[in-house]
Amino acid sequence: MLYREAGDFKTSYSLDNQTFPLKLDRIVFYLTLAVAFLVVPLVINDYWASAILVPFLIYAIAAIGLNILTGYCGQVSLGTGGFMAVGAYACYKLMTAFPDVSILLHIVGAGFVTMVVCTVFGLPSLRIKGFYLAVATLAAQFFLVWLFNKVPWFYNNNASGQISAPERTVFGVPLTGPNTEAWAMYLVCLTFCVASAFIARNLTRGSLGRRWMAIRDMDIAAEIIGVNPLTAKLSAFALSGFFVGISGALFFSVYLGAAEVGESFGIDKSFLVLFMIIIGGLGSIFGCFAGAAFLVVLPVVLKFIGVDILGWAPDLVAHLRLVIVGGLIMFFLIKEPHGLAQLWRVMKEKLRLWPFPH
Amino acid sequence: MKLHTLLTGAVMASLVAAPAAADLVLPDLSYRTGPYAAGGIPFSDGYQDYFSLLNARDGGIGGEPVRIVECETGYNTEKGVECYESTKGEGALVYQPLSTGITYQLIPKAEADGIPIHTMGYGRTAVKNGEVFNWAFNFPANYWDAASVIVNYLKDENDGDLNGKNIALVYHNSAYGKEPIPTLESLAESEGFTLDLLAVDHPGQEQTSQWLQIRRSRPDYVLMWGWGVMNQVAIQEAANIRYPMENFIGNWWAGAEHDVTPAGAGANGYKSLNMTKVASDFPVLDDIKTMVHDEGNAAGDGSNVGSVLYIRGMYAAMLAAESIAKAQEIHGESDITPAMMRDGMEALEITEARMAELGMSGIGPEFSVSCENHGGPGMGVMQQWDASSGTWTSLTGFMDSDTSVTDPLVVAASKAYADENGVTAACL
Amino acid sequence: MMNAVADTQASSVGYTTADGRDIGEVILDLRNITLRFGGVEAIKDISFDIQEGEIRAIIGPNGAGKSSMLNVISGFYVPQEGEVWFRGKPRPPLKPYQVAQQGIARTFQNIALFEGMSVLDNVMTGRLGKMRRGILAQALWVGPARKEEVHNREAVERIIDFLEIQAIRKTPVSRLPYGLKKRVELARALAAEPNLLLLDEPMAGMNVEEKEDMSRFILDVNDEFGTTIALIEHDMGVVMDLSDRVVVMDYGRKIGDGTPDVVRNDQVVIDAYLGVSHD
Amino acid sequence: MPASLLYGVEVLINGLMAGVLYALVALGFVLIYKASGIFNYAQGVMALFAAMTLSGIMEGDIPFSHLINAMFGTQLHSFGWNVPAIAAILLTVVVMALLAWLVQRLVFRHLVGQEPIILFMATIGLAYFLEGIGDLMWGSEIRTLDLALPQGASLAIENATAVLGGDDFYGFFIDKLDVVATMVAAILVAALIAFSQYTKYGRAMRAVADDHQAALSVGISLNFIWVLVWTLAGIVALVAGIMWGAKSGVQFSLSLIALKALPVLMLGGFTSIPGAIVGGLIIGMGEQLFEYTIGGPFLGGATENWFAYMLALVVLIFRPQGLFGERIIERV
């Protein structure tokens, strides 16, 4: 009976509103944060940063953004790749136009630019619903990719058509460019990721979150009880765009260092992030992390087992990896249709009762 | 809990991976899956088979065995980064990313890590300027050379005069596809031909409108900068509109067997540029068959030997092997480091005598690399597809590009990169 | 014109009910409402009013247009003809959420709770009109936003206590039985502290005991909060007990209007209900 | 007539023909969506898988040979025989039916009654799975389909129409493959309609599409019907795979044709077979005409990808249920 809630009483409503109502959960959470901020940067190497942790954190931010829109507000979007591209190109333009301003501000600025673009592409949601909207957001995806490819202004007219992030430092520590240390890369992503999760959690537990969820669960009833669908949906698009834009900016500037829109922000990205939130759990911030971890870490683990331990040919492992990831997705859905987050909740509930299940 | 043990295992493995064994580590960032697998497989087979041959026949290079570390990228930039990070700790000598996207990412990273990158006929063209890109090489030729070589070839065809001719460029609507445009535009001005640009969006499965337009405007020549499914569809569509195939010229990534075979007899006469000669009778190929394939050490299923991209992969491996030998010679050490490898690449000299000695006489041009010129001679061969025999035949010898056109472009592009990234141009 | 209307209304304005409650001014006045769907007239030229503090029932057989009437009031349907007067002023065509912001809350015939949320969150959605902190404050969960949340939570907790659903506060509504769902829906409507509460068949599908509970809640709401209530109900017994005045509809027309006693003895109403033919 | 106008007509005709192929892919989506409410993301991969299987069977390749070789150190590649096209097509249909049965038995049977998004997600898993299995079975190199389908410009049409315009008009270009595809699509749709109108199972299928509960109550096995529609979708995928594969060879990109079908679905509605066909034609025609008149001359080309979606989007803003979708009635 290590994990339980008996005796954990709340004496005020704001205590009752906590993200982690159980003391044990809170301790685990703060411990994780402490390890993530204080221990990991000391031991991280290039491989762990570039291959696993940084992409995981960046995808988690994108997943938070999409989850706000899809998981909380019920508007399925397949434009995430395009919106990440907006973040990336906005960040690039800001970085090169204002080299003296801090890169951190550029990343946030990229978030705001994406917010605006995403809101504009959110306008059709007032008329179009469900899968129709999902497919409609593909229009944004394809159009944005085409635009960034077509108009040379976006890539500063350079001959290659690629954008590459020049070196930018904060307190003398490079955060972008080839000389970025693994820990710096990791810390900046971690900071943005934790901040995003914090903001997203606050928004979704407050009145705005309830507006979104009301629209998601039953839009007509929501409107009749006083939720303005216009502002609710557009605010979801806006905030979703903000986070997705930040993730796109980080993806380009900190992680990849160079990007081409079609290759880095193609339709695959849109699907990938959507898969993350569905596998992780719609309408759950924890699910964003679980889903991102599943789709970033699992392939690496499978490759590690197949290639490095079993010594199989890499292409064979790559094929098997698809089979296994696909199989696992179906298996999880059959076992727990509401994603890893729900699986986790069910496990915790069982754990609370353990060892006396009845 | 199983996952946990596995992850712990992974942690351990990546921590202990650093001390490299005493051999020459050559990563192969291959893609045998995904949209471009058909191109990735033969290249990777050729690249690996050549090193396997060196191991089997000569016991490696300079007595040092070669270890290939294959890593599957699927042509995906993030997986490419993962592959780079997971292999660089093993003492990787040179990277051959075989993808424009991955190349762009790796150039600055490898520069910072001090590991050479060799992008043979792809990637960032400006790396020809070795004073700005100390660690990146793109010999023997780049896209701008390719565009210029093709125009030179067409000039020869037309008795030196392209005035009033109309040339259409069908290109993959990406950074890669747009590479030749500045060169061609500049050549159009100096040579007096008109240039039509026809973009094809990724993946290029659907090209009806582009080819209907070509049918309407009937350009004298159609050039193609394509990759993947775009090539097969374009060649089929050209055959469909009965465009004269001998006036349809692809670049060297649009001129492999799998690009033309789906169109069957319709593809007969299609031309493409190549950076190597293609022949199935290079003696080295027999060695590979007997000493590698028959021993069961083939990298793939062994079916690609002698194909265009196989030979290109093998050629890339040969250039790497020669660079290693050069580095060993310069530094007097057999177990070289990436930094020594760079010196070897920069001092590389390929002569016909050496190529003949290696059993691949005339496979490439004679050239030497220097600090100022990481790009080699910029020459190419025009080849033509014969559908009945299913072979590519070289039509020309190695043709020159017009350096008076391409060099200023290289200088401008590398300067722009240097300015943007605060690089001071200098030799190491 | 104004005078004429005022005259017809004057007779019933400000009466005192049988149990001694004082009924105030007209809060909502429906004038000659006609609503069509394609060629079908769901509501034909109906006029009636609802006065401050009363419990007004709308009854009628299935398909009489009762729910459509509520939908007109809550702005979900826009009538082709007629006017809705609210607090003495003609109401322009409003969006449903704007109507809600004017203080009109409702429940639904087929429960329309937010299935993905807990009971508490569902009831809290009733307070959305009263929560105005900006996105920034909410995002950072700083003082004002947190205070607002707690303040509204207190109000909601009072309603939860009042409706005796404390024990299921944190339960996802999808797991609740039908009767409790109806009660949660009432809680959500009450949380908005409405001036006018519309209840669409609040007791449909309930057993006697649940109906008694619900009746008690309705009366208490009216009594303690002084909320004006308009309700649709099939159970004549309940309607007659609860309501102060009753509108009777049949085939989209108003066939009767008055106190329960008057309506009960109206021959037209009896015929409509008993299906007596007029031949 | 001026040449530019004639060429406009040519673009229109070719667009319509391209639209037939889009419609073919969209049809597979509609079949499954109508009967089971599943938005089958794996439809494109199914087309790839079917075409690969067909080609593999025809060439007598040993399935999973790469995997077997890797595990047991063998050198298996081919059975050494060639299967005639007709037999291979029939065998492929059997494989697709088997696949349908497995998918139903192992996956969707356990997901009955789940929300659409979850069913959608399961098909994403299926897409990954099939992509991997297809590569494992048949390898990832480009395969050619040797079905001797006619290809290339129809000279008869070209010569006959060349007189319509002046010297700068060369007659209408019509690809023989497109004509074949159009005919095959027409036959397929006719067969589907005949099947659903005149056979017992077809009627059962329609009953299920109309109302699951009612169909169950008259003794129709839902499981069987679902296997049936998945099989039919598999056959449609095979046909689409053959037609597209004839142009480009059978390769990974075939799976991306699903993206071409999505705007068609938006336009035509997810539930309407006529909608899929008309939607396909409109999209095919619209994107070609746009490229011809505006996209190519003024926007620098390559507009097809997004234009189809934009067109569908604009239509949806005025008709949120698509051109043929069932009207959405909002109730409370």
C-alpha cells in the first residue's frame, strides 16, 4: 500500500485543484523535474541529446499544441507540419533580421507568428466539422509548404533554398549553430517544454479549458449554455499554433540547425504528431509526453535491439520496426482505446487498491 | 519492466561505445526503406561491397581492416542525425550522407566535430570552396557543374550554337531540384537559349500538367532534376507524349536502371549525365563477385552489381579508400583519425594509372583535390539508355563544365554562407 | 400599438400565487411567434409571457412544438415571424451564447452533458459566463485567475450541496445513471445563476421517487433563488402541482393558457389530450 | 478555335481522366466508411501492398525471402516460375480477402462501438504494419508490373483532332492507359452497383450501411459484411495500385495516393459512391485547369497538391457536408 490517497485530505478548493492531488505523485513529479534539470545536463552526451531527448522534448511541445486543439477542443488538425514550418521560418527570419536580439525571444516570437497563421487557418472550423475539418487542415499543410518553397524571401534568397541557423548565444553559451553543446541544447528545449506543459495545464484546467472541452464534447449544447464557439475554437487554434510554432522554431534552430520545408515539415510530421497525441491520450498533457516518447524512443530501442544486439541487417530491422510499431498501436488500442495516459491512470487506480483489489 | 532493462542496456551501450576498436570505421548512412529505397539500395551495396573486397583481398587498407557501420536513415533527416550521433563516437572517418537534407544538417555539425563529409555530386554545392568548408568535400562534380556540362554537351550537338533554342527544366520542387536554376539562367543569357521552368511537387506521382505543357511548347530539349518516383513518372510521361527521348536528359540522380525500366521500350534513347563511366566489365566487379559475393558477404542480395548507382557507390568507396591510403601515407600511421582522413582527402590524387591498377580503368576523370578546390574537376559523362539490351552506354568521354560560369556562383554562395555563419575563409 | 399590448398584459402582471408568492414583471414576452422548417410550421402564431418569479409550464402532446418553443427562447432557432421581448425590450436575433449571457439557462430533453468531463467540470461550465480572466492570467495561474477559480468553485459547491450530488463530484459524467445526469444538468444550469431557467422535460424517464426529488429541487430553486422557471413536462400531475401558469400547445398552436385550474377544465385542452374528435 | 482554348479542352479532358484515378482510390475509402464508420487511413498502403503482391506473385518471388535468409543463412530468392497475369490477379484478390479477414478478426472485431478517432487510429497502425510487412515480403526495390496495359498517346485521336486547330495545335493528347483506367473504373463501379443491388450479400451490405442495429435484427452478420467490404476495398486498392503502378512502377510512393483521395472525399462526402466519382472528376479537372490558367503562368507551378485541398475547402465552407454527403441536421 505504498501508493494511496487515504488520509490525503484537501482543506481548500485551490488545494483540490492541484495537478497532482496525491502527495506521492507530487514528490515523484518534483524529483523528475530535479533530475531533468540538474542531473541530466551533467551526464548528457551528443547522442542522447540529438537522437532521443531533444527530439522527444520538441515533439512533446508540438503534441501539447496539437492536443489543445484536438484533444481538448475536438478540432482534428492535420496541418501541424505546416504550422511547425511557420515557426521555423519565422524564427529564421527573426534570427537573421535581428541578430542582436536574444534567440529565446525569437523562438517565442515565432510562436506568436504561428499563432496568427494558425488562427487564420482555423476560421473554416466554424463551418466544417470532424474528419472534414481534418482534411481541410491539409490545405494549410500543403499550401504552407508550397509557399515556403516558392517564395525566396522566406529563405533570404539564398541559392540552396535551405534555411540554416546561424550561431546565437545566450550569456555566451551558444544555443544554435554547430558549436552548441548537448547540455545547452537539451536545457533550452527542456525549459520551453516544461513551460509549455505548465501553461497548457493551467489553461486546460481553467475556464478556457472548460470552454474548449465543452465545444469538443457537444458544441451545440456548449453554445446554448453560453460558450461563444468562435472565440473558443479560435483561441484553441491560436494557442495550439503558439506551441506548435515554438516547437517548429526549436526543431529548426536548436535541433536540426538546417531545414528544408518539404523534407522537415512535410505531411509526415502532421501525421506523426497526431499519432503521438492519439497514442498518448487525447485531452491529457501527460499523454503528450507518453506519445512523444513512444514514437521517438521506441524506434531507437527497436533499432538498438535489432541491429546492435541481434546483429540483423539495418534494413530488415527498419521493416520489422514498422511492423512492430504498427502492431503495438493496434494492440494498445484494443487493450486501451484512450491511449497511454488512460492506461497509466488505470494502472494507478489498480495500484491504489493494491494489494487488496476488492 | 522489460523496456526499462532495455533502456538501461542502451545507456550502457552508448556510454561504452566511445573507445573505438583499432580499425577504420566507415559509417554507411543508407536508405533501404522509404520513398527512395530504390536509389539507396544499389549505392549502399556498391559502397559496402568495395570495402568488403578490400578487407577480403588486401586485408583492409594499409593493413588496417575496414569496419562498415551501416545505419538506416530512410532518407529522413532526423534519423540521419540519429545515425550520425550514434556512429561518430566509434571513430567514423568520413560520412557519405546521400541525402540533401541530411547533408545540410551534417555539414556544420561535422565541421564542429572535425569529421569529413563527402557529398559526391549532391548536397551543398558551395562546399567546393574548401577555404570556407574545411571539412566538406563534393568532388568529383556538383550540380552546377552538371548543368554546365549538359549545356556544353548540347552545344556540341548543335555545332556550338544554342541561340534561339528552347530548353525546359523539369525539376523536383525542393532545394535539390532548384540547384541548377541559377547556373542555367546564367548560361541561358550567355548562350542565347530560352529556359522554361517546370516544377514538380514531391513526390511527383502526378505530372500530367507539366508534360502537357511540354507537349504544347515543344522545347528543343528537356532537362530533368528528379529523384525517386518523379523520375519514373517523368520518363513514362515523356514516352506517352512521344517526346523524342534523345532530347530528354536527366542529371545523374535521374539516370539509373530503375528510373527507366518501368517505362519499358518507351524509355529507349533517354539520356542522362553521369559522374562515372558505367561498364559491367570492370575487373574489380569480378573480384567483388568472387571474393565477396561468393563468400556470402554481399551487402544486399547481390543483384545490383554493375548497375549505375552500384558503380557510383563503389566509386565513392574507392575515393574514400584512396583518401585513407593517402592519409596513411602523409601521417605515416595506419590507424588514422578523422582529422588525418581530411588531410588525405585534401591531398587526394586520382590518376588513370591508379584506376587501371584498381581494376576500374576510366571509371572517373583524373583529378586532384586541394584546399581551394574541394569539388574536383566538375566533369561528367553523357550516357544513353538502350531499352532492348537494358544497358546504359556512355556517349562521350568526360566533358568539362564551364568554370567561368560556375566558379563565381560558388564564390558568391560560399561567401554568403561564411557571412551568415561568421566563418573566416582559410585553409587548415 | 404599445398601449394595446400593455393592456392585454396588464391583467396578469404582478399577481400573487396561491401559495402566497409575489409574481413580478414580465421577464420574457413571446409575440406572435411562427417557426417553420421548410414547409412545416412547427409553431404557429403563438404568444405568451413569462413573469418574474413564476413557474410557467408548457404542456402538450408529442410534436406539439414545445421543445421548438424553448429553442426559440434560447436563440437556437430563429422564428420566421414574431418577436421575442426580453425585459421590456424587443430582443434582436441573438446567437444562443448571447442569449445565455443575458441570463437564460436551460436543460435539454436528451441530456446534453459534456461526457468527457467530470461532474464538477460540467457544473463549472455553467459559470463560464462569469469567468472573465484573460488568457495570460489563466496561463500562469496567477492570483486573479486562481482567485476567480476558487470563488466560482465555491458558488458551484453550494449548488452541488443544494442538489445533493457531493459524492459524485469527481466522477466522469459518462459513468452516471440517467437520473443523476438529469440532476447534474440542472446543476449546470443553476450554476449560471440564471434569471430565467428553461427545463425541457426535467422528469422524463424518471421513477416516482426521482420525480419527487426533482420536483422538490425545482420548487426550492424557485423559492430560494427566486429563479423564474419555464418547464416542459408530460406528467400532468407534476405540472399541475408545480406550476403557477400553464401554456397548452397542440400541433404548433396555443390552445390554452392560464392557471392549472383554468387549463384543467378547459374543454379544448381536454379534447386535445384525450384525443376527442370534434366531428 | 484558337490553340490556347483547344489546349484548355485538352487539359480538361486529361484532368477528368486523372480524376477517374482519384475517384478509384476514394471509392475504397467510401466503401469501408459507409459500412463500418471507419476512416481507413491504410487505403493507400493497401494499394501499394496489393500491387506489390501482384508483382511478387507474377515474378514468382518467395515471400519473406530476405527475412528467411537473414534468419537461417539461406539464399532464397525466387521460385523460378512466372505466374500468368490473370491467375496472379486472382491470387492477389485471395490475399486481399485473407487480409480483410485477418484485419477484421484480429483488430476491428475488438474495437466495435469505439469512437471514430480510435478506429481511425487503428487504421494508422494497420498502415504502418502493412508497409513493413509488404517490404518484408517483397523487398523495397521498385517493381514493374508487366500486365501489357496499353500506354502512351492515342495516335488515332491525336490525328483525328489535329485538324481542329491551326499549325500550333497538335491534336488532343489522350493517354491510352487513362482510357483503360476509365473503362476499368466504370466496370468496377457498375459491378459494385450490380453487386449491391442484385445479390443477397450486396443487399445485406447496403442494409448495414443504412442501419447497423436494424441489419443485426434481421439476422445479417456484421462481421461477415465487414470482411466483405474490406475485401472489396482491397480489390479497389488492387485496381488503383495497378493503374498507378503502371505509370511509375510499384514503389513506396504508391501509398501516398491516399493523399490524392482525401480532397475527393471532402468534396464528394465520405458516404457517397457517386460523390466519390463526381468529386474525383471535379478535383482532377479543377487542379489541372487551375495549373493551366493560373498556377503555371502566374504562381510558378506545382500548385496541384494544395489546390485540390483549397478547392475542397472552399466548397465545404458553403456546403459543410460535401457535395453529396448526408445533410447535417443540428439538433439538441
